[in-house]
Amino acid sequence: MKTLWLTDILVPIKGHIIRGKENIKIINAVYDPEKIQKNTLYFHFNEINLENYRFHSSVVCVTDNPSLVMKAIHNKVTVVKVKDVEEAYWSFVRFYRGLFRIPVIGVTGTCGKTTTIEMIKTILSHKYRHVQSTIDGKNRLSLNLPYLLNIDEKTEAAVYELGVSHPRCIEYSCNYFQPQVGVLLNIGVYHLLGCKTFENYIKAKAEIIDGIAGNGTLILNADDEIINKLNIHHFKGQILYFGFNRSAHYRAEHIRYTSEGMEFILHVANKNYLVNVPGYGEHNVYNALAAIAAVHAIGIDPEEATEWIADFQPVRKHLQFSPGMAGCTVIDDTWNCTPPSVKAALKVLRDMSYGRKTVAVLGYMPQLGKNGIDEYEKVGEKVAEMGIDILILIGKETKRIGIKALEMGMDKKQIYLCHSAREVYNTLRSVINQETLVLLKFPYKYRLSYYPSFRKLMKLILKK
């Protein structure tokens, strides 16, 4: 965080000191009392009882209920009274973000966010020494303030994931980061637990349209049917499209797999560029197109961007190829498990098999809820369409994948339903050899709670 003095902050938050000193240095800001350190600006929300917390004398407490606060903390702690603490908090957020005139990119989509963020960071790192971003795909709303405060005088650019677990998430995040460039990668069925319906989820993703400044740039997937139905007519900034469609401003053609990833020809502004992207699958071509479009929007020439993106390092557990047990090859794609990412992974399994036996180990897809249960059947259709040889399913939720694959013509003898790590291991061991390509596609983030013994299984499969 850029070091501030309390006197710098009082006017923006419309506060006045009712106890304590004004010449206090501020190097941190929080709304969670558990995270208070020295020289912290603390916003006291929801009348939290502070009696069990120890405050250093360099802490400043901002409150609209000073009597409650002053009873609970010792008299050396500075107290600032405001009319409404929530309003004061957002005034501080806007004030702090306004201190920095840097390019900020926001990225959302059902899948591909983390990879696209890393591609953008890779390109930006060639031009800027100090780039702030979402870390390791962690995009919880509670991290927005820490991410914002990571911006300081050295920061030259920033790029953030805009995740959705329920409506207004993107609106909330954009209030923090105020991105001038917004990227919408794709929209597929997901997060129905928080959004309740697919229609609500679509609206939640569409919040990025209003989250970008009026003179900013909105970058959209030209090939996504749902995105193409969004109402964007009220957006007053620049709208750019990426994809395989001939109308796309950033268009990929002549796409092919290489030993390192994907190669394609990029068409943009009547010029052609050869692009090599580490990471397999056509979805990574989309991610690369979006990344190149985003950095171009903040002034990086496509020729430089297409050269620099070749340094991208694929994100762990995103279609990560590794040697496996019994000499097989494993594709570890267990970072998350959304319907679009499952289908994309199955296509990579097929495309990279080169005559080898293909085995797909599929787990449940979190955040679907009852309204998204049909997505399992669509995955079953994709399994059959891709001609996968062996299907291993984990847990009762995935049973519908097998039923649909069976209806589509897959041999019943090639479908296995397992309920434990041991069952998965024994089944895998019986069907693999050196000529087998195995896809692991179950949610890594949920593995320890939902699949408690899968840590050991992963070590066995990946020969760790």
C-alpha cells in the first residue's frame, strides 16, 4: 500500500477525529478486526464486538457508532467518526484507486480466466517491471481490498479476475479496480448455487458491461452464442471481438497442435502474425486472442504481444501433461471442473491421443445445483462424440454422464462408476499401460473435502 497520513484520508471519507492523534501514518486498511496490524485504518462494520481484540496505539478506527467502539478499545487508539461507515469505506476505496493512473484490465468468463490473466501478465512483464494481479486464480470478494492496496507508486499496470459466485459480484469488484478494459471470455452453465438460475448467472456475467468506464474497451468472444445475445447497445466505449468468426477484430486461422502447444495465424487490422502458445486445446487459442486484444487496448503492439506470449508458462493443473503409473501419460486438469472446461478437456484428450487408448476420469461439477443437473448428460454426449475408450466416473452425481454415454452408443463394459479413491486406483490400474492417455478431471479445489483420500491417489497416479 502507498503510505498515507490520516490527514490525507479524513476529507475523502468525511470523517473527523473525536479521540487521538491526526499525524498517524497509514500503511494498511481492513474491515476485519482479525487482520488489524500496526498503522492500520480499520473500518468498524456491523457493530462488531471489539472487546476481545488488542489495538496498537497506531491503529485508527473509523466508525459511525463511536460510543460502542470507545467502550471496547483503550483510549490511546485514535477514533474517527463518520456519518455512515459503509459510505466512508467506499469513499476510501475510490480515493485510493484514484491515486493511480495506470491501465487496469478485468477478465471474466465461466472458464479460462486464470490462464488468460497469466497470458496477459506474461506479455505485460516485457514492458512493465511492476504488474499487480490476481494471484493463483484466487478471486474471492474478500481479497479485493488487499489486491487494491497492493497497488502502490511502483505499479505500472494491473490485471484482475472478476469472479462470479452470485449476482453483483462483478459490479462489486469493478467498484474496487475500475478497469478501463474488460474481457468476457465465455458464458456456460455454472455457479447456479449462488445465482439460482442460468438467466441470473448470465446477468451476473453481463455486469462487466456496466463495470467498464464509459470510454473504456469491452472485449467479447465473437463465437459465444450467449455473449452474442447480450444487450451491449448502451455501452458507449469501444467494443472489440475475438474468435474464429470472420467478423472478429482478432481472428485465428490455420490452428494446429504442436509439440509445445498451439500454433495459429492471427489476423488483426489487415495484418497477419504467427502465434505460438504453450498450452493445448482450442480454448487456449481463445484465451490467447483475448489476452492479445486486451494488451493491444492499452497500447502494446500486436507484433510484440504475439512474440511475448510465447513465454507464457501453462498454469499448474490446467491440462498439465505428466508421466503416470504403468508408463501411461496423464493430463492433470483438476484445477476446477466446469461444464465448458470438461468438454474442452475431453477434446484435448481426443486430439492428443494419436492412436493411444484414451481414459477419462471425471468427477462432479460443483456449483451446478439442481438446476444444472442436465449438464452431466451433455458431458456424456461429449464423451461419446469424442470416442473416448474408457470412462471412469467418481460419485453418484456423475452417474448421468455414464447413462447418456451409454445411450449414445458407448460400450457398457467401458464405463465404471467409482465411489472411492481406492476404486478409482484399482480400476485405472486394470485398464492402463504405456499406450494410454489418461485425463484427470475432477475439482482440485474441492478434492480434500469431497474426496478426502485423493491426495494419495494423485501421488500414485502421477508417480510422485
